Amino acid sequence: MEGDDVTKQQEKQQWKVTLNVEADGQSMSYPIGVDLLRSIISSCSDAEANSPLFEIMAQHPAAGIRQEVASKEFLPENARANLSEDTEMAVLRNLF
């Protein structure tokens, strides 16, 4: 059991979220910090079309991101199940 927890923690540490911008045939990627990502998730419409994004972000290592996702109504069942096992009270509060 402890080995599984260590593996999950290592996987979480490898997160990198970027903003991809394309204009006039040029493109660039810009890394997004947790505060900006949380703002994006917060402003994302709570719609079924955004469920895949919510599902991925429900696994983010930052509790604030998981907390924001947990408040969404259109959360896939497996993401809801994972969040229900979260250790952060704020995440659980938003989920339930």
C-alpha cells in the first residue's frame, strides 16, 4: 500500500500545464502556474463539454485545483470517485 502512495505522489510531481498560443503561423507554449490554472478552471463553464478537462484536473497535485474541480456539476463519475478519497477537507466540502 505504501508503495502505491509513493508512486502516485511521484506521478503527481510530473505535472506541467501549458497555454498554447498560435498567431500568424507562429506558435508558442507558455507554462501556467497554479493560480492562473485555478482561475481558468473556475471560469470554465460547468458544462458536459468540459468534463474531459475536469476529469484530468481532478488529478492535479495542487489542492486548490482539485477543490475548484470538485465544485463542478458535470464531473465524470471516475473523477468524482477519486476526489471522494481526497485528504483535503476543502475538496471534500466542494464535492459533497
